[in-house]
Amino acid sequence: QNDLRFLLYLDPSQRLGALVLAEHSSGRLNPSTLSAVIAASRLLSAAGSGSGSGSSPAASSRPHPITVLVAGDDAGAVASAAEEAAGAVAGVLSSSAAASASDPSSSAAAASSKILTAVHPRLGHGLAEGLAQLVADLLRHEEAEEEMEVEVVEGGSGGNSSPFAAVAAPGSTFGRNVLPRAAALASRDMVSDVIAVNDTVSGSFTRPCYAGAALETVEYRDGGARFFTARPSAFPVAAVDSSSSTSSPPLPIEALSPSEIEASVPPTATPSSSIWLEDSGGGGSESERPDLGSARVVVSGGRALADAEGFASLARLADAFGPGVAAVG
């Protein structure tokens, strides 16, 4: 009863982990996920380096682990996308480590990162309701570890944890649908369509406004998690190829248990059976086209095409580039 106890609060600079929500379809990882990984990695490196944050040398040398969440209701598709992510994300982080020789934590980030899978019927179709609940709950779990009751020991650190410094998603329809809801559940603001992470001020982003007519700088000034979506074209990556990860070992894959998911996502959160109609694309060539925001080529046309039949010629031209290359605008 006489033990002296206190609550240990981690300095914001100690928040060195990031959660990235993966976008995938038919067992394939969307390349825009890797763009979000790059953006999150840059943010963590800027925060850990002490730029404008006053973080300690010990904090800057700690790894910046990336946790990539791959969620869905199809176990086979999630497993396939997770395996692809394990190799692709490892390659991206290894390349980042090689390019950031001045940051001693970059190489450790690749070694400490992981892929987290969540398979449950309540997470089907990539609907925002269930996924947002899961993301917010994962963040709350980490935040609970941040505020720990520990016994005072002279010379002791009192404990150690790595709460998420950032929660990121691709700046696609998928990311713009899920992340605002997750941020609201976590009582956080979010920054959308980020095109640059500024290393001069910790937690500072650049994003377009007024339909791209101007750029604004947005800065988080508290120690909470930064929620943001990253524009894929602003953080380019090579084409996703799991075979390219031979130079670096794939990231470990961990799975959330059904009970953990059910504790986070109540049945009422995802009434998918009553609101879901069908998948667009129907397995045809349209489903093989990339997302408009991450496409290498965009084939577009307007008034001169006259009608639907004329516009269909754009689709044929886009498909002529091959699968996954051109989108129709």
C-alpha cells in the first residue's frame, strides 16, 4: 500500500512506429500501399532525427517499425496480398535504408517491421465501417501501453513501448473512405492528399488546396498520432514484384485472431449483407486496370468522342498497354 507509483508518459519523439492500411484486390497488393509506406517512413525518420522536435540521440537511433495491416473477409486473398506485401514492403524499406545512410535507424526499421493480417466476415469488401473500427482499436491498444503504471526504481527507465506516431493510407478512394472515420473514432484530425513530408519541422505535411491552385503546410503540434493519406504519384515506387525482394528477407506475417477482431468490430459495424451490391469490373479487362491515382499512363478523352461508343475506344486503347499499366480518365 505504501509503494510509490506514477504514470509514465512517453515523449512525442519516442512515438516511432507507424500503421499503414493496405489496399488490395483479388489477392494483389495495390502499389499505392507502398507509396503510403514510403510517406510514413519519411515522417518517422524526420521525427526520429530530431528536426524541430528536440528529440534525444537515443530516440533518433531507435528503429522506426512499419506495421502494414492487410484486412478482408477472404482468407486466401488476404494471405496472397500479405505475402506480396511482405516482400515488397521489405524491399521498399531496405531501399530507403540504403538511401538514408545518415539515419542509423533506417536499416533497423526494415528488420523490425511486420505485416499484420485480419480475416473476418465483418471486414469484407473493404467497407469503411469495420476497417475504421479495427484501425482505431489497434491505435487505442498502443496508446494504452503508452500510459503505464510502473514502480519507481532509482535509475530505472520505468518501461518502454512504441506507440504509433502515424496512421497512413493510400490517397485513393479506399483510403479517403476509411481513414477519416478511423481518425474521428480516435478523436484525431487527419491530413488528406499529402504530397510531401517536410523534414524541417517534425510532423509537417504539404498538401494541395483550392483544386491544386495553392499548396498549404499542415503541422501537428501535439504528441498524438498523425493520420494522413498519401497521394500515390507524389511517392513513386517501382512496380510491385514479390520476386524483387530476394536481396532482403520478407517481413514476418502475424495474424489477428477472430476473437480479437470481433472485440474491435461489433456485428452492427458492417451490415455488408444489406448494403453491398456487387463488385465493379466483373473480372473483365476493367478490373485489370490500375487505380487512376497510381496509373503510369492515363488515356482520356472528352466531347470529341461524341457518345458512349466513341468513349469505348479509350478503353480499348488503355487495354492495349497491357494489364496494370493504363487507366481511363
